[in-house]
Amino acid sequence: MDLRTEIKEFLSSRRARIAPDRAGLPSYGGNRRVKGLRREEVALLAGVSVDYYVRMERGSLGGASDGVLDALASALQLDEAERDHLFHLARRTGGPGGPRRRRPAVTVRPALQRVLDALTDAPAWICNGRYDVLAVNRLARALFSPVLADTRRPANTARFVYLEPDAAAEFFVDYDRIACDVAAKLRMEAGRNPHDEELIALVGELSTRSDLFRQRWASRDVRLHRSGRKRVDHPVAGRLDLDVESMEMPAEPGLLLNVYTAPAGTATADGLALLASWAVGQERPATGIRALG
């Protein structure tokens, strides 16, 4: 990822979506030549000179203070994920706090696999920011059997969503939303780790093979991994409406623990019980799922 280009296109795309009246500024009729705010209007809202903002939008965030970045985030009405992305881009260019590079994990410690295996009533798995599936418990292996059907290891949810679109649309009830979120979270990861060669290769592969991914990637949207609801149509258990808790692991930077549950007495809870019974007969060695590096 070319960092200056990423900064330029991210800032200009966020500026373009804000109409003057939404920012509390006069629009002076309908003869504006630019979509959204002008650069000088962003500079006014952020409390910086026009020249300084122009330099930032051209990709020069190095040296920008936390206060300036906060003011810029407010002027562009960035949400939490977008603000974090802006700060990550600034750090990559020598901004506040200096560069903080992480090497995303490709394996999972045995102790973490034991934690997953101890969760017998809830599907749970561990992934990294590239959507590589690094470890699963029995129920997650059964629940996400369509994702794990690809023999390539580590299995990767983003590849399933974009390179197996028919199967993914059949499995994920909210496929369009899932596709948007996956691209946005990959871009968030690219802001954190722009030199991650495996991430660069993944984005390149998806861009080459999927028109939909190219469209989603071009939106320059970013998302955080958060808790929420995931609805799937499982080939054995049927429709499952699952509550998802997605948790960062401080001792393992870059890894996420995802746990799926359903309230007792619901059809989804009954579906998970059915899935658990089916999983016993479908048991496969856990080493077949973990990344081998």
C-alpha cells in the first residue's frame, strides 16, 4: 500500500461525503464545483491553515500532533474506526507516538487451543486481522464447515466471501453487509500494518479475482471488529441467529477471539445443540484447521 496515496484518497473521500449544511456552513447555492466540502472549508473547521491542510491531504501527516489529528477527525466527522485509521496512517509517517508495527500471528499457542476446546456449548475461533482462521473448537468447525471446506490453509474468511460468492451468499444471510464489513476491516488492518506482505498478497489476489471486492475496496471505508449479530443458514442446523462477541487478545497482539452464542430456549439454541450432535460424527483433527505458518 502506497502510504501517501492512501492518506490522500482517504481524506479526500471523507471530505467529499460531507455537504456544507451538514457541517454548519453556508452552501451559497448549487454551483459548487466539488462534491462535499472544499479544502479551505475543512481547514476552517479544523482550525489549521489552508496550506497545512492541503499538505496533509497530499499525504504528509508526519509531525501532525494529536490535537491537530483530533481536530481533523472532528472536521471530517469521522467515526471511531475512521479516527483510529487516521491515527494509524499518521504513525506510519512518523506522526505522534512513532511507528507501532505488529507482526500478525500465524500460529496459536497450545494453551489458547485448550481455551477454545473448553468452550463446549459455543462455537469459538481465533483469527488475525487478515481473516486467517488460526484455531477453532469443535462447534466452530461444524458451524463454519462451508468456510473450512477449502483445503488451503490457513482457511480465510475473506477468500470465502469474495472468491466463493455463491456459497457465501447461501451461507451468510446478510451477505451484502458481510462483504462490506470484510473489505472495510481489511483496509483497517492495512492501515495498521501497511508492510504486511501476506496482507498485501491477499488484497492483490482479491482485487484480481473479484469485481465486488474491487468496488468495496475503492470505497475506502474502514470498520472495527466489534460484537454484534451474525445470521447464517447452515446446511445441517438451518437458520441460526447468533450473538457474536469479538475480543482482542492483549497478550497476543493482532489476534481476535470470536465466540458465538444464542439465548436459551430459542430456535438458534436448539440449532446449536443439533449442530453439536452432528459435530461429534464429523470430528477432524484440530491440526487440520490451524495455520502451519
